[in-house]
Amino acid sequence: MNQVEQLENNVSQHYTDANLMTRIFEGLEAAGIVLNELQLSDLAPVDEFHIGGREATEYAISKMDLKPSDHVADIGCGIGGASRYIGSEIGCQVSGIDLTPEYIAIARALTELTSLNEKVDFEVASALQMPYEDETFDAAITFHMAMNVKDRAGLYREAARVMKPGATFCIYDVMKKSEEELSFPVPWAQTPATSHLVTPKEMRELLNDAGFEVCEVSDRGAFAINFFNQTLSRGAQGPAPLGIHLVLGDSAKEKFLNTLQGIERGCISPVQIIARKNG
């Protein structure tokens, strides 16, 4: 196993949770949701594993000018929440990839239950070597995935390869704002070994080098602080049947607090970038 494969294996192991599907189904039942009547909105509290959840997804997608005829790549799709949202609300064909087999199994199961399997498909794959032909996609997203990728230049070159000229690329990631050390664990990493943050300036350079023009950069720090404070406040009253805590496990509160404190200290911030492939 080479260095890249070892790193990807470590990342996959961080997210692997053999009991996650069971916990989600139990949470749906506890919330009074019948599986064979499952709606996309029912999953919103749990199936979008990024800061701000569904609200952040809606904001990001509103910036992309997607058309129903577009084919969209979801690079690092997790359990598929953003993919299903795009397929349902915009009508696009969406193809999601993720390193973690358990996430892909859950993504497929939830997509079938929401009757979106004709619009949305998923595959276990590396973002550094995607199983798609050149210039396949009209647009792509990557939400809170690149923080685990050390080879950022390779990631964005590969994204550019599978995207058509003029395609829109929406990136929503936690980025480094200072040299102050981050406290671990955080949602994307247990230790610094699998956390690879870059600055917004470095992101702009990486995207330019890969063949993208950066159109818009939005620091979502204030939005994130409000999101975490609301989440922690609700959590103080006891865990809800459905929520991202089901994905994060027993250390969810600690991960939330470390991320919130990092944002408040100016160490990190979630940043959204809209770019367009040249050509």
C-alpha cells in the first residue's frame, strides 16, 4: 500500500461505522417517520454532513445556476444528502463518490427509499482517481471533503479532468485562517494526521493552477457560529431522534465545540468558493 492509499484508508476508517444505518433507521422510527413514506425533508437533520446542513446546501446550490438537464458530480458525497437534494429540487442527474463503503451503502438505501434512484447514483471511489471519462460533468460540488486530502493539487486536477469546459465547481470546506493549532478531535479528523487544511489564498492558487477561474469566495464563519450555537443549545435539552450526532458518534459534542472554538478564535472558517472551468 503506497502513501496515498494508506492515507485514504485512514480517512475511510475514520468515517467507517457499521452501526450507522441502524441508528438512522431507529432515529427515523423514533421521530414517527414511516420508511415506506420517507420524504427528502425527513432526512434533512441527518444526511448532510457539513456545517449548516440543509440550509448550507440550499445556499450553495443557489449560487450554481444549475439546469435540470445538467449532470452533476458530488465528490465526497457522504451518505448522499446533497446529491439527493440536487436530484429532487433541481432535477439534475447526480453521481456521487465516497471512499467509505458504509456511506455509499446508506446513500443507496436512502435514495431508493426516497424514490430518487433514477436520478442519483453512488459509487465507492477515490476523488484522486474518479471512475469517469474526461469532460463528463456539467457541474460539480465538494462539501467538507477536501480537508482530508493531502494532494490538493491532484484533487483539483482530477476534478477539472471530469468536468466540461465552462462547468461550475462549488467548494464548501473548512479552511485555515491562521497558524494557530486546532484542537482535536473535529468532525473530519480524530488527529492532525488526517487533517489537511489550506488557506483561501492557497485555494485560489490551487484552482487557478488546475484550470479554474475563481468567481466568488464567501467566508461563512458567522453563519457557522450561529449554527453551532443553535445545535449545542438544542443538544443541551437531550439528543433529538435525528441529527448529525448520529453520524459523529459519542464524541459529537466535543467535535462541535472544538470546531466552534476554532472558528471563534480565527483559526479556521468554513469558506464557500464558486469557480468555473476554463475553456
